[in-house]
Amino acid sequence: MSRERPTSLITGASAGIGMAFARALAARGHDLVLTARRADRLETLAAELRAAHGCSVAVLPLDLAAPGAAGKLADEIVGRGLAVDWLINNAGYGVPGTFDGNDWKTHEDFIRIMIEAPTELAWRLLPAMRERGYGRIINIASLAGHMPAPAGHTLYAASKAYLIKFSQALALESGDRGVHVCALCPGFTWSEFHDVTGTRETMDRMPSYMWQTAEAVAAEGIAAVEAGDPVRVTGRVNRAIKAFAKLIPDRLGLWIMARQAHRFRDTRR
């Protein structure tokens, strides 16, 4: 059983889906550990949540692209005497352009944040969850992880496909010990993600029915992990797109992506 006030660790909590999870979990009676690079935003959010819900909020600013950052974060949490019941591996971003159009340091940082950090945090925090007989891990993947990969943002879909398979295996290994693991797969979500990647103008041309709010994504993620779903694609439109992608041959899927990638990816070198 969960404790009276579970503690949730949320990475990338300063905006978007991470912030939505922080607000939703605080409203459910959770204490929080928030991490991201922007300390000022985290402190503002922490003050808001303490005032609104009376929860304890620890702010641990950190760049998960730094070597050893995930381990340092886990050690800091243990050093403060905190036990994490919910892990929300949300930190993430996209790298515009083609694979050889970016330097290796850019890709190295991306791999640390998108693959290494969520994997290591799960590895470090899972044993205590299993020992207590309760835990929830949500890895923020993407609809992109289910689709044929387009050109541009080359490692993004690959990293999300990894999180989906990782979550499925971890769910099977841990479900009998009271730990639920879910790969949450949103599609286009209203956040600053596309502002950071410089693709906002392009993305704003996408039809409105393709988009979800960060709050809707977080709510669906909480419901999915509580229900024990190892993978959840959010929103009916996204689930329909996934179903269609599974029905068509790979060659046709890649052809469609080749023709449509310019609508939502920066393929410039």
C-alpha cells in the first residue's frame, strides 16, 4: 500500500507535461521532489504548490546532461532521507536537423537525458519500491516511438521507442511486487517543447484536433499507471494514428513519413 503522503520525483518539472504532473500529483496529496535546470521556475512552482496544497516540495536544480547527474540526484534524495514512491521520467527535448548536421556533444547530451537518466533513475529507485511493495514509474515516451521514423530529429523517435520497450519489460518484472510501470505516449502537446526546438511556426500549422493539453496528458498518465497499463497512447486521435500505423506495411509507412516529415520535423543540416 502507498504511504499516506507518497513522494513523487518529477524530472523536467519546470514546464509542460512535467509541471502538469507536479500540479496533478500535489492535488492528490503527494509530496514532491522537482528537478530541472531552471531553478527560478522550480522555486515559483514549489511556492505555488505549497500554498495550494500544503505539500512538502524539495527543489533540486540539475542538468541531467552532465556526466553522473542521475546518480548525484538519487544520492541527494537518499541523503535528505526521502523515499520516492512515484518516479516521473519526463525530462526531454528534441534536436532539430539531421544526424550528421549536429556535433557529437549535442547527441551525447541528448542520449544522457533521454535514455541514460531515466534508465539509471529507475535502476536506483526501483529496489526500494519493490521492498516496500509499492511504486509507480511513468516514462514519458511518445507516439513517435510507435511510428515509422521520419528524417530530422534523428534520435528522438529512437529514444522514445527505447522507453516503450524498457517500460514493458520493467512492468513485467515488477508488477508482482506492487510496482506499476507505464510508458506514456502523447502526441502533439501544448507546451514550450516546439519553442525550444525552433519549430513553433511549423507546428502551429498542424490542425487543432491533433493537439492535447499537458494537463490532459498528465491525467491520462496517472490513470494509466494506477490501472497497471504498461503502455498508454494518450488521446483518441493518437490511438487511431497508432492503430493505422500498425496496419500498413513498413515500406508504405516510411513513404508517408518521407512525404510528410517537413510538416513537423526540421530536416535541415
